[in-house]
Amino acid sequence: FGSSGLCEASGTSLSFLSFLVGRPSVLRPLEDRMRCCSADRLKLPLPGGKAAESGSQRCQRCQSCLQSRCGCCCLACLPLWLFLVFVIIELLVFYTCKQPFQAWALQYPGSPLTRAMAPPIEVAESIFIGSRDGQMLQLREDYGDNFAAAGMVWLGSFADTSLAVTTPQERTYQLGEHPLLYDNLPDVENSRLVFLLALSDQAAGGSGNHEAFRNCFVDHMLEHPDVEACRLDSTAASLLDALASDYAALPHAGVSDEFFSSTTQGLYPFIQKYLHYVMLGIDPSDSDIQGVLVQFFSGQTPIGHYFWPHGYVLSYTELIDEVAAIYLASPAFARFVENDPAYFSMTNRELAVLAASILRIAGVQGFYQASKIVLGAWKMPVFPGSTEGFDQRTVWDSLDLSDVLQVQQYIAECLRLDNPVTVVHRVASAEFSVDIDGSSYTYPKGTRIGIPLWLGNTDKKFWGESAYIFNSSRSELMDNALSFNSRGDTHVGRECPAKLLVMQTLTSMLQKLGAMRRASGR
């Protein structure tokens, strides 16, 4: 320790720490040594009236004392003790009271206790809180519609979630419940932030970047006439035919079967090739290009590039640059003109790395998840009061496949009960109060708010007692489902931009594969 004052303060802190851990005999030697050091530097007498010793005498006495009483010969154990106590307290909070603690702590984001204790809990909980294994459902059962988790205040009623997705939103560096690594977002290292999910709406205080960049992406990769032409041409049809052949040839009873799990045949290569062909015109038969795309778009690991703290060790910058180069050479970019004021002077590279992030996080990943849900890779979640999930394929097999509305109602009901994206986020633009588990809490402006789409989609106060029951004929379904970050078709610019393409493609898949199931006896 560099100063006598710090030694003295540390000795006092150790007295308190000794009291906390109930083992004063273990930590007292460290306390004595620091007081000894303090006395020498301040030229004060040691306890008992003895004169302060020389540096060498002091070190010998402290070393002898420590060796005889705790087996330590240096102060290295002090930070280890402090760290151990911190970890123990952190684990106790995490496993016994993380929700009440966060409900309190989020009211005081600047307090030392919140800043020290909350971040590890937030990161650990964000890993699993949004999964379909019932965590969110159980929190609603335990605390009601509102609760604190993963460093956010979650408002889970249909009224709150539907209002959130139809109201301009302030955003921060979050992907739902997951914190993002700012430096790894597109295109921070080279120009500016263009990542749509971290940009605020202009009506909520944003600069207008979100609207301009989103329009640029949509205009060139989703609503350009060439996109619809590709969707309807023979190449897209051949990809659907290959999917049908793989469905007939490969096991497909569950998610671990080859049709759903393989990266070389079946569902995944169809989605990756289909989206890149329809949206960007990339040749699905070019093996060199496809080899690069498979590296980035298969598995879960590459997504970690964008997350905090994962991105510090999971850097995919070079691979992203390769993907961006492929995009820049695609037909979609041949029609793009840089520095258009309507798009806030977006550059080729900015659009390319934005597209790579959107397709990686939401496009291929989200479409792949939605496809597995509607094709029955797994059953519906096990909701409270049930012992097993409902098998949605029993409904698929009974649909009139020629009736597009009926097929799309089936898709909507599947995604209502099993959202591919279970939660999104916003930031509070003003102080607000909310009731959590019978108590009122007041949170400051800037508090992160979870928008749990899955909870809104299954809120019995809106959907009735049949909220957990699969019913694709329910009258309120198409106008109120929240699955695409909108209420039906109502939104303020945050709806999944590829919703129409996803619904059209899922419909074609269900029709084609459904006919095969019936012809082959499933």
C-alpha cells in the first residue's frame, strides 16, 4: 500500500470485514500489519507504547506474525479475500433475490452498490432470460406483469407491450435483453453507428438516422422491383424444390434431425441461399461465395461479435469485411447510389455492414427460428397448467393448403405462442412509476425497459383464458399479434422490415411441404 492513510483505512475496513465474515482471528493479522505500517510512516507508537520499528524490523515482525497466525507472508491475500467476499455476496443475491434487488437498484443507477453489484447479475441473467424455457412465464407467475430482470424493468401486459411497439422509441446499445459492444456495431470503427436496433426514433429524440438508414435498407433490399422478380423466378423456385427434396429424403421428426440441423442440406442452406438471392441477387450456386456466407451465418458463435462482453474475444471483423465485399459486388449494390441526402449520405460500406448485421442477427437467424417453429421442429412451449407442449403439426396437416389466409393464420398463431424474438427494448424518456409485486417503484429517465412480446402475446387479460391454447381461428389474431414487433400491421417504423417476405416464403414452404406430407403419409 502506497500511503499510511490507505493502510489505516484498509485496517479499519478489515475490522468491518472480519465482523462480516465472522472470522476475526483470520483477518486480524492483516489488520495488525497494516496498522504497523501506518504507525511507522506516521512516526506513531505501536500498540502498547512501543516505538515504531525500522522498515526491516517491521517487515520481519509482520512476516513472523502472519506466518504464525494465518500462514500468509504477504498482503496478497487481502484482495483475494475481498474478491471472495464479493463473489459470495454476488452469488447469494443472484440465487436468492436478484429480482427484488434489481427492482430496487434500478431506481438508483448511480449508487456505488448498484454499479458494483448489478452488472454481473445483468449479464448473467441476459444469457437465458429471453429463452422459451419458461423463465419469463415463471417471472410473470411470481411477480405479475411487471418485474425487474437483466438490468431492465419489464412491462409485460398486452396493454403495455402493444403501446410500446406502436409508439416512437428511444433506444440504446441493447439487443432485447442483451447488452451490445458499441465498438463492434456497424460501422463504428470506420465511420458512424448505422445499426438500426440501437438508433432512436426521430420522434423520441433521435437524429433521423434510424428512419434514413432503414429506408435505405428497405428500398434497396426488400421493396425494389428486382426483389419481387427474384422471388418469383425459376432460381427461387428451384431452391424451394431442393428444400422439398431434402424434406422427403432427410429425417425431420425433431430439431436434432438432419433436415433441421444440417448446414449443408435441408432447412438452413435453403434459408441462407434464398434470402441472399432474393434480397441481393447473390448466386446460390457460387461455391466460393457460399463458403464465406456459411462461415458467418451458421451457428450461434458469430452473433457474439456484437454482444458485450463476448465481442472482446469473439471478433469476426475480418469475416464481416469478407461478407461486406460479397454484398458490394452483388446486383443489389449495383443499383445503389452513395451519398443520397434522403438516406443521410449513406455509403456503400455502411449499407453493406448494416445488411450483414441485420441478416446475421434477424434475417437468417430469425427466419430459421420461425421456420423451425411452423414446421414443427419442436412442439409449442409448456405453459403453466400443461404437462407437455401442443404439436402444431396436427393443425398444419388439417389446413386447406390452397387457402393462403388460413395458412397465414396458422403461421401467426405459431409465432404468437412461440415468438422467435421474445423481447425487445426501449429507454424511458421520462421518470415513471410502476407496481412490481405489490410495491410501487419510481425509475429515472434513461432506465432500460424490456418489451416482452411473448408475454404480451399470451396475456390472458387480452387474449382470454384460452391465451395458452393453440387456435389459429381466433378472430383477434391477425390484427393484434405482436410477433413482428408491431400490433398486427400497426407500427411506427420498428416492425420487422422483412415481415412480408417472411410470411410469403413461410406460406410457400408450408404449402409445398404440407402437400408432400399428405402424399407420403407424413
